[in-house]
Amino acid sequence: MPALLEICGLTAGLQSRRAITPVVSNVDLDVQPGEILGVVGESGCGKSTLAAAIMRLLVTPQVLQSGSATLRIDDDKAYDLLNLSENDLRQLRWRHLSYIPQGSMNSLNPVLRVERQMTDALLQRGLSKKEASDRAIAALELVSLEARLLDSYPHELSGGMRQRVIIAAAVSMHPTLIVADEITTALDVVTQRQILQELAAIRDELGATIIIITHDMGVVAQIADRVAVMYAGEIVEVGSVSDIFQQPLHPYSQGLIASIPRESGQRVEGLPGEAPSPWNYPAGCRFHPRCPKVFGRCREHAPASQPQGPDRWVACHLYDQETASDD
Amino acid sequence: MTDLLLVENLQQIFGGKNRTHAVDDVSFRIPKEPTIVSMVGESGSGKSTIARIILGLLRPTAGRVLYEGVDIFTGDRAWNREFRAAVQAVFQDPYSVYNPVYKAERVLKIVIRKFGLAKSKAEAQARMEEALQAVDLRPEEVLGRHPHQLSGGQRQRLMLARVYLMRPRLIIADEPVSMIDAGMRASFLNILKDFRDEQGISTLFITHDLSTAMYLGGEIIVLYQGRIMERGRTRDVMHDPLHPYARLLISSIPTPDPQQRWEEALSPNRFEEASHSLPTGRERCLFSDRCPDVMDRCLQARPNLGAPDLADSHPPDREVACFLYQ
């Protein structure tokens, strides 16, 4: 099956007066139709920048430098999101592309009722008032909220309910692709579980494809089908959720999983060192200063992402085809 | 033997007209033996308010906090000084506790000066380096740097180095790992365990993240809307929660293992949207509106915290506030 979204060589950075500092470098990633793909990484690894770049919502000083992101919909139509005109892009947004940015539950307008905010975009799409309102009610049902809520103001809702309203608004047009950035970070665990399970149900009911961006390995383990691990602006490993958790290949993924605190009796060690910022990404493999398995080649050459079995990619010299005998 | 810390019937009510019961009749103790007590609950459950009261930053509406048998709000100056040295705080935000103008090590230097911990400059330097090593920081990666040049994890560990200099009896840590990266969390928690085992320092660890509480072990207190719902040894409570709220909370932890996924979908809170039909007042079980096992009694009186009445023997030192067990 061809990928729903095919990201190739996406590079985005921060523009200063003199130069552009790359934040996300040369990302290649396929998103399969109907899957939930988890993008994980520590804060500052560029995962939110990647999401905003795909949605063409980078704001100065963030700039897109190169790459393509091909969205295939309705069997034969393909659109390169990164090179589409604003006008064409507007046709895709909401109908095919939905974005739930970090902290968006706090972006509801406090002086407007929920209905007005949910139907705004629907009316823009040419729906009648009645149709828009019906769609909004159907969308609220998807996230277990009652139609009555349309008459409330945001301050009357709890944090979890506001987040649900945002998700409902995002899915009201039954989008093909939903990008959800840290949607449960500010919520307690019970609400988090409800919302993640509702998101999975939306995938099942609407056949949507979801990219979920998070720093929380627990969230990924619970709902993702596949996982992309990001470090210092690059994707270092991609694989199925069971592969990534049971047999992580990249030393960074291994460290990330080994450092999850579990039972009290088993002591786990954190990852030594600190993640670099875009201004001082190291040469060679960007993980090499913290890597327990570092060797000569890592310090000079950046590893390319290579396939390791079906649907498994890793960017690490440990898995180079020819053995590391030359070092 | 008196306890290290005894919290008795603590109550904190905020506001005039719309009174908020932030803390409602909370009692617990931290023994003299070094231990880690985790206090968990969602936002608004009163856990930070309790921390602020214990630190002496807030006077409770009612109830007492006794440190080694002495009410912390009645001590004289000398006693207060001793108390402030013996009970140390680590807060959530590793960014706002530093003055950005000064070098990061100033937080250590002030402690050394104010509490007269070193006689000479060389001794002060040696003290600082020892403290940094105790929290897995290399002196050269911290000394001489400004706060913005350090990561959240480094800054938070530097606060622990400051605590280490003081060698307190008790650390009150309010959500100390929620703003630091996953890879660094384990190191921070390990330091707290080492402090307990090697230095005899106890910690009251306040968190909304149950997996960190599980890793720390010790004891756990589950709060809900300002009341204690259940307490006991962390291992016992995590593996066999009794209170329906504790069961809901623990079953909702996103376990970082794709083989152990949540099974059935959680039904939305039955009363969440219908705020007007909610049972009101506080003379009831506060969880009754969300509880799957709710009974008539639960709406009529408040269940007291007590040892559960179970058919088989229950683990020692376990208490639950639920009519199912009374």
C-alpha cells in the first residue's frame, strides 16, 4: 500500500540575521493510511517543529529549508504539502489535514460559546447552519460529550472537556490525517486515558490516520502502532511499537527505554549527558558524545537511515552493512 | 518515639463567598526512620497546599503540623532557624528558582555563607565540589555557568546539591521531575533514594505521576479533592488498590509496555457535564459522583480513613476511606 504521507528530506531551521540554524534535519518518514504513528523525543529534539513544518504552520523565525511531504488522497491525487500554494493548501486543511497544536485547549475564545467556535470553520466550508450544527454534535459524540455543551462558554468546562472540544472541532470534517502535538500533557492520568482511548476510537470509526507527538513513552506504548524516535532534529529509528520497546536498535532508543522508572526494586540509570541544542549539534552522529557504543566512524560521519528488516529503519553505524573493521 | 513529622487534621479553606476546601482534614505521619513518602493526586487535590503548609509558607485554617513534636508555627527564632535547615524544599520549576543574573553556583555559596558551613574559601570550594559529586554533576559542567546555560535536569540536580550541603532531615519535593526530560528523571529519583539510604534524609515526594512514585517505593498517600482516600506501602497500594478512586487512578497509568495496554474503554464521568445535578456539600464521599460502586451511604456521610475490614488479612499500615471496607 502506498504511504498516505511521504516525508522526504524535510529540513527546517531558525533564521537569524546571518544564517539559518537547522532544527530538523533531513527527515524521511512514511505514514501509512489508518495507522497511529507516535513521534517521541526529549524536549527540544524538534518534534513540534517537524509537525508544524508538515502542516506548513512554521512562524518566523522558523523557516522551511527543503524537502517534500506528499499526501495521497482519494486514490490518485497527490499533493506536496511543502510546495503547495496557500490557496490549494486551504482546500486541504480541515477536510484532509487537521492539526491539534500543543496547548490548544487554552486557545478557545473565552467570550464565544462552544457552538460558534466549532461551526466557524464548517460554515466557511459552505455548510448550512443546520448541517454545521449537526456535524458539531456528531463530533462531540465522538469524544463522549453531550450536545448540550454547544451552549456553554469555555470557562464552564474542565481542562479535559476543553481538550475534547478542540479534538471534536479538529475531527468534525472527518479529516484524512490528524497531527496531535502533546494533547494530554497538562491533564491528569484518568482524563489522559479517556482522551487517548477516544482518539483511538476516532481512528477506528473515521478511518483517520493519526500522528501523535509526545515525550511520554507510556503514551506511545499504549496507543501507537508504529514509533519514530527523534534525537537532536533527526529521526534515529522507526519501527513497530513492539519492536521499539522490545528490541530497540539505536543506542539512544535503548537508553530512552532503559531509563523508564518501573518497579522500586530495579534501579535504572538515566541517560548520561545532555541533549545538544541546535546551535551546537555535534559533527558525525549527533548522539555520539552520549553514546555508550561510540567508535571512530561515529565522530566523523553522520549515519544514514538504513532498513533493518521489514518496516524497520535505524540511523546508526553499528548496523552498517560492511562491518566496522576499518576503525 | 515521636514522629519526624506529624500532620494532624489539617484543613485549608480559601476564598470568602465561594469557599474552596483545598485541604480537608488530612492527617499523616513521617516516621524518624529514613523513608520516602509519595503524595499523589490530580491537579486541585491539595497536594501542593499541604507542601506549602509543612514548609511554613502558609498558615492552615485548622489543624497542626508537628516537627519532632513541636508545632511549626509556635517555635521561637532559634527553633525556626533549626527547622528551616532541617526541612528543605525542591520545587517544580527549575527555571524560576534561579536569578538569571548570577552564576548558578550562587545557590550553593549562599547556603555555605548563611549557615557557616566552611571556614575558608578553599573549604567552601571543596564543599561545593563534594555536593556536586553527590548529585552526579561534574563541577566543570556547572561551576562558572549561568542558569540559562544549564539544562532543566542539571538545574534540578543543583537544587539537590544545595539540599545536600544542608544535610536536612526531610526534603519536601513538589513535582520536581515534571519539567525535566525522561532520560534524566531516573537519575534524579536515584539521588533521592541514595539520600535516604546513605544520608538518612527522608523525602515527601509530591507528584501526579504514579510511575515515579512506584519507582521510589516507600509509602504512598492518595489524595482526592483535599482528602486522603487511601494510604499504605507503595507496593501494596500499586498492586492492589482498594479505594475505587485509587483503582481508577492506577489502572489509568500509561504503562510503557505495548504488551500491557489498557483494555476496556473508560466510560466518561457520569456527572461531569451535569454539574447542576451533582450531589453537593462535603458531608459525603467526594468520589461518590464518579464511583462505579456508589451506595446510598456514600451520599449521606463522609467515610473516615481507617484500616480496611477485609476477609483475608490485609497488609499492615494500610488505611482507606471507603464504605466498601467498613
